[in-house]
Amino acid sequence: MRPVATLVCVLTLGLCSWLCVSAYGTHLSTGPQEWPVPYRRVDERPDVDSYCQARYPFCSTGERDGRIPYMRDTDSISVYRLQAPVWEFKYGDALSKLHIMHDAIGFSSGETQRNYTMEWYELFQLGNCTFPHLRAEVSAPFWCNQGAACFFQGIDDEHWSQNGTLEKVGVITGDMFNDMARWVQQDNQTGVYYETWTVRSDPGPNATVWFESFDCSQFTHRTYGKLAELGAKLSSRSQTNYTKVYLYSGEPTYLGNDSTIFGRPDMKNLAADIREFYYTFRPHQSYVELAISLVEVFEKVVLHKNFYLYYNSEYWHLPMKSPYMQIKYEEVPFPIGVY
Ligand SMILES: *[C@@H]1O[C@H](CO)[C@@H](O)[C@H](O)[C@H]1NC(C)=O
Ligand SMILES: *[C@@H]1O[C@H](CO)[C@@H](O)[C@H](O)[C@H]1NC(C)=O
Ligand SMILES: *[C@@H]1O[C@H](CO)[C@@H](O)[C@H](O)[C@H]1NC(C)=O
Ligand SMILES: *[C@@H]1O[C@H](CO)[C@@H](O)[C@H](O)[C@H]1NC(C)=O
Ligand SMILES: *[C@@H]1O[C@H](CO)[C@@H](O)[C@H](O)[C@H]1NC(C)=O
Ligand SMILES: *[C@@H]1O[C@H](CO)[C@@H](O)[C@H](O)[C@H]1NC(C)=O
Ligand SMILES: *[C@@H]1O[C@H](CO)[C@@H](O)[C@H](O)[C@H]1NC(C)=O
């Protein structure tokens, strides 16, 4: 693919279109493209632009500065797998049949009897992580797509057990807990952008994964993996299924980032295509509106077979193919391997 793109660039010289970007972008120097594209971590969580305003404040009951209490090593801390449909807050369970689940981990200290919940979610709600804002004064689509970990006291037993899962999956020592806490804070500083979509070549078992999501369930998987690495024995008696939002496409093409695509005369058409693509999918206020928007995405994608994915703060073109998009509730065996 890449030699062909280079050839086209050489032949058309000044008329280079976006194909050149894929040939001359950062990816050329690093040899063949690695799939899935590694999720890029940052050195430190950047400040959020004041344009992004949360509808509901992030982690309002959390400890200050993400502090996680220190546990004595003599303590035995029970670990709970928590899962509940996200839809229930406002709209009852009408949409829970889609199995759009939120995942979290609970802890209960044997010595202090205190309970804690730890979860990872969007700072500005899911719609803002999935679709950007098109602002008149800014040429590039504007994303409010940070996610973060929240640690707070208490486990809302009723919330998790009534319509979801509250299952004890193991017991850890205070030392393991404290090691995990340090790791969570590090993870929270470096893995800061929410990624909604998992992109694969097809739904079959041998599909190539082009992009992995980075969301609440991935955070719980990473944490279980870390606990296993620290020597924890975790297991579940029930089937452990998680929500995944899939896109299906042929091999993606790298397009560029904000500065290489937007505000450049030679990239005018691509820039306009990306803005036009996201125009109908602006962030919405509620999950129901988001669900409707996902249906619109589906129609648009089926019709035009194009998707402009934003991943690692860069744009990729996805040549979409059937079945285009699926929301699946699939098993991920427990405990999850080390990440
Ligand atoms: C998404 O971000 C916009 C801009 O900051 C904000 O007005 C809106 O409330 C956010 N959406 C939700 C659902 O919070
Ligand atoms: C993670 O980062 C967010 C955003 O800076 C912060 O609000 C939260 O307290 C942090 N959580 C933990 C567990 O460090
Ligand atoms: C802590 O959580 C466990 C498990 O959900 C529950 O059985 C217990 O009642 C809770 N304790 C407190 C003090 O909330
Ligand atoms: C569980 O679902 C039922 C039916 O949708 C709802 O009425 C109830 O409030 C939910 N329970 C909790 C704790 O969210
Ligand atoms: C997947 O790959 C394995 C090993 O190469 C092969 O045995 C199997 O038939 C393949 N399955 C499908 C559905 O292609
Ligand atoms: C965008 O990509 C160019 C070329 O790869 C790179 O030099 C630049 O640092 C990138 N900009 C940002 C904001 O990452
Ligand atoms: C859980 O996942 C398994 C395998 O991925 C699937 O067969 C099963 O139907 C799923 N369960 C539910 C309730 O969707």
C-alpha cells in the first residue's frame, strides 16, 4: 500500500492529495504499520480547554486530587466486579437490552469495614468522547474527549446488584492494594483520551484488530491484569461479558493530525470532508440522543463506506465494510491477562 502511495505522490508531484500524508507521515520512518495501532500515552495529563464544560461534574464524591487511602498490610481487602446498564439513570431499562454496560471495581476493607468504588469514565460525557464539536472559529473539529479514573468511598450495592452484577472476585492484601493505587495514579496521568470504537477487519475470530477501544471496561481489565501481576488470585463464577462498540473496515490509512490537515490550503478538501462527516454527529446531551446518532452514523457509513476515525489525536480513514458497525456484549475471560 505504502509504496503505491509514494509512487502516486512522485507522479503527481504538486498535486499530492492525502495519499502523500500517509506515505510521508510519521509512519514511514517506523517501518510497517503495527496493528492494532498502539494507544499513545502522554507524559502528563494536559489541562482541559475551558470550552469543555461537564454537564455533570466529574467524580464529585471522589477524594481530593485522586487520593487513594493507604491500607495496612495486615488488612484483607475484598475485590468486587461491578457492572450495570448505563441507560437506567434517566430512561429506565428500555435500552438496556442493548447491553450498554458500565464497569467498575469495588473494594471492601476487612479492618475498617469501609467500602470503595473505582471506575474510569468520560470527563464530559460519552457523546463528547465519540463526536467532536464543530466550532465556527476553529477549523479543526474540537474534541472534549478526556477520560479519567475516579476513586470514592462507598459501594452503591443496590445500584449494581439490582440490574447488574455485584460479585466478589477475590481478596487481596493491603500491600497489593497500595501497589495497585500507585499504578492507578500513574495510569490516570498517562492514559487520558477516551476511545469509543474498536475497529476490526471483520466479525470473525481471526479478524485483524486495527484499533482497540480505551474505555471503562478496558480500565477494569487493566486493573485486574495489574492485580494478577501483583499476585492476586481473582476468579468469577459467572460469565464475564463486556460491551464493545465495533466498526468493520479494510486496512485503515493514516491521514494526519490537526496541524497537518486543518488550515492548510493543500488539504482543503480532506479538511472539508472530515468536518462534513462529523457535522451530523455533534455531541448530544443524552444517551438516547447518542443512540439515535449512532443509528445515523450507521446509515451514513453504509451509504458512503467512509469513516474518519480520530485516534491518538490523529485522523485515519477507514474503508468501511459490512456489517459496518455492531454493539456486542461479549465474554472476556476472567481474570484478564496482564496488559
Ligand atoms: C459536551 O461538551 C459541551 C461543550 O463543552 C458541553 O456544553 C456539553 O454539556 C457536553 N455534553 C455533555 C453531555 O455534557
Ligand atoms: C484522575 O485524573 C482526574 C483528572 O485530572 C482527577 O480528577 C482524578 O482525581 C484522578 N484519579 C485518580 C484516582 O488519580
Ligand atoms: C460493603 O460492601 C459489601 C459488599 O457490597 C456489603 O456487603 C457491605 O454491607 C458494605 N458495607 C458497608 C459498610 O457499606
Ligand atoms: C432497576 O431497573 C428497574 C426497571 O427498569 C428500575 O425501576 C430500577 O430503578 C432499577 N434499579 C436501580 C437500583 O437502578
Ligand atoms: C482461524 O485461524 C485458524 C488458525 O490459522 C484456522 O484453523 C481457522 O480455520 C480460522 N478460522 C476461520 C473462521 O477462518
Ligand atoms: C502533527 O504531525 C506532525 C507531522 O508528523 C508533527 O510534526 C507535529 O508535531 C504533530 N502535531 C501535534 C500537535 O502532535
Ligand atoms: C456473553 O458472551 C458470550 C460469548 O461471547 C455470548 O455467547 C453470550 O450470548 C453473551 N451473553 C449475553 C447475556 O449476551
